[in-house]
Amino acid sequence: MSKEDITVIFNGYKRLNLLNAQWNCISKQTIKPKDIFIWVNAADADQTIHPTIEKHATIARCNKNLGVWPRFFFALNCTTEYVCVIDDDTFPGDMWLENCITHINKKDGLYGSRGVVFRDKNNYRDHYDVGWTAPNEKVTQVDLVGHNWFFRKKHLTAYLRELPEADYTIAGEDMHFSYTLQKFMNLGTYVPPHPVNNTRLWGSDHKIGWEVGTDSAAISHTSTGLNQMQKYFNELVEKGYKFLEA
């Protein structure tokens, strides 16, 4: 496999209208992905996909909202060594895939654009950020990453070995990935460099990311989403999820 052996997976839900902008971000990458998949998760009927994207992407449409987990199950269909799953509120710089490839080949693990380091093992919300929301000059280990996940396809074997005890439809997939990689493969979670003076390396545009990521479609700003996150966090702590500082 070549170093360009990457599949990018987009998620379309309430923000499918932003897909063109995301497509442009990926089209400009210094390392081009081999394939682009799109998981259309019960998007509004009036949200259409541009004909160019329809022509060049592999698109799966679901008429029911199955939540945030199926994107990673969809990744099982990839034929590439590497996979990059991108949230619908995330707009990578043109060197993002190159940044991830460089560092995953130096140290294996899960990489992402916005990392979290927990301060309290009893409180999901007590943490600090690393990445496009809080730039880091060098690769930094974290407890989990969100918004943008870069990994080897074989890492999914850990993701699927243990499933939640309850129904966490709209939350928990991020911490689940880091937890299962830690437990079954002894691998860490990292944020590659997001230097202040080179946003081309960033996993998402800072200004657009904040504007879109805090709109009415943001799960993390709903009581249901936050409750599910805290509940699954507690479940994983009981199962032995180990944190860097908490």
C-alpha cells in the first residue's frame, strides 16, 4: 500500500449543505485520498449533493437517524490502509492528511483534530483541549479526540471487540474508540501538531469550526447529548479506562 492509501468518510446529517466546502478542503490536500465515502444519516429531503460529488464518492443513504456510531461501521467497507472520519462541522487545512500520515508512521495510534485531557475521572466536562481549539506545537497525547479521526483500518478490530451496555445513539463513539484501542491494542490517542503559524496542518478551520460546531445542530450542546456522554464516560471508567492526568 502507498502512503496515499487513505479513505475519507464524511457524515451528512443536518449540515449536508456544508458538504461542498468540506469536499473542497479534501480536494486541496497535499496527499490525495484514494476514496471518499459519505454516510448520509437521515438528512433532510431537500438537501441535495452536488453532481460532481455524487459522481466521485461512494454514498450510503439511511432513512433513519442511527446516530454517531455507524460512520465507523461504514469504514469496514474501505479497501485502504488508512481511514479519516470527518464530522460535518469540520474543515481541514490542506496539509491535514499529510500531517496525520507523518505522525502515525512515527507512532501508531489514533489521531484527531481536537483532543481532550480529563482532569476528573468523575466528570466528563472537566477537561482541557488540545488541537484546533487550543493549538499545540508538537504531537501531544490526549485521552480522546473528536471532530476528525485518523487511524489504520485494522484499528477497527478493537472498536468492534466491545460494545456499549446501553443505547448511546448520539454520543460516546469518540471515547469508545480511544478506550478500546487502549484496552485491546495498547495504543494511545494523539493530536498531531497544530502550530499557530501554520494552519495548513490543522484538522479544522478555527473560525468556521466554532461557528458551525456551536449551532443548533450541535449534539454536545443538548442535555440529551451531555447526559449520554457522562453516562458512557462513567461506564468506561468502571471498565478500566485509564486517563493521563485524572
